[in-house]
Amino acid sequence: MKPNSRPLPDRATRPLSLRVRSTLFLLPAWFSPTSSLRVAFHRARGVRISHDVEIGYFVLIDNLYPELVTIEAGATVSAMSAILAHDEAKAYALGETQEVRPVVIGAGAFVGVQSVILPGVTVGANAIIGAGSVVTSNVPSDVIVAGVPARPAAR
């Protein structure tokens, strides 16, 4: 090891069966031709998804901890968005522990194209996340947010 370098942290330790299940259904969840099939494959991965949920193409729902993501009835997650329940940046860069926290997308909420929802965020019922937003904190119900980081937008 070079001077002033620190060892890499241990990778996330998850039971093999959970890792295989989450990974096995990831590609079908991305490429399925209908939202109902994408929802079914994400459910098979362990994501908690209620009824009448729409999932767009190429939506990344946390690969290591899909069971920590809940999407409530009538919500929409648009194409190429990411919902993350863990963040290993500080573990790798600073030698700290990874952040692992649940994420909830509330009933009737809308997540715009290419948005990112970070660990620990709750998006309230009927909230709207503008396209390309990075959501770093909770979004109250019936509020529109947009931007990087996401902030309340005018109606």
C-alpha cells in the first residue's frame, strides 16, 4: 500500500440469494415493453410497489437494497430516473460508513424524467418532481420541486 493511502472499505455484504434476485430481474425490469411488466420485475427484485404504479424505461431502483424502496398507489416514476436507498461515496472516498436509508414515493406522486431520489427521502402524496431534478431532502405532499438540488417551484 502506498503511503497516505487507506484501504478500500468492505463491499456491501448481503446474502447471495438477495443479490442474485435483485440482479437477475434488473435487466428485464429495464427493458420490458410495458409498465406492468416493469413493475412486476421490480417487485420480484424486492421493491415494495403498490397498485396502479407506472414505471418508465431504464428506471434504476437501488440494486443492493431494493426492499428499502416503497412506491405507493398511483405514483409514476418516469424513464431513466434513479431511486437510491444507499450511498457508498463517503465509504470509498473518506473511509466512513455507507449510508443506507429507506425511500418512499407517495401515492399519486410524479417523478420526472432523469430525476435522482437520494437515500432517506420521502416524496409526499401528489408531489411532482421536475425532470432532471436531484432530490436530497423530503418533499411535502402536493408540492412541485425542480432543480439541482430540488427546491419548491412556482405553480
